[in-house]
Amino acid sequence: MIRFRLKELIAEKEFQEDRRITLEEVSRETGIHRTTLSKIANQKGYVTNTDVLDRLCFYFGVPVGGIAEHLSPSELSE
């Protein structure tokens, strides 16, 4: 399963910039609908496309591996 790190990335950016960042702001800056961002952040197993990943990579300044990680079945049960 692929797990998205959107919540962690927002928290890191908030800490670095010493301000609150909302999904609405990320949506406005990336052009990704807020509902899509909410699903990425909260829905296990959500499927998205490479355009969304590309926009998030650019916004957060990280490679695709910083946006998502692969979890094996054994990691899911932990």
C-alpha cells in the first residue's frame, strides 16, 4: 500500500515557516482541489495521479519519495 505523507509535510512546513498552513492554502498554491488534498491526507489507499504528485513535490520542495512511501502488508498490521 502507498501511504501519503501530506499531513507530515504540512506540519514540517508550518514549523519551518512558523505559521499555520491549511489545506485551502495548499489547494490555492498548487491548483489541487481541497477535497482531493483531504482524501490524500485522510483516506487509506487513496489513488491519485502523477500530476498531483508533481504539484505537491514542487510545493513542498521534495522528491516523490518525500510525498509517498510504500508499506508492506506486515507494516500495515503493526
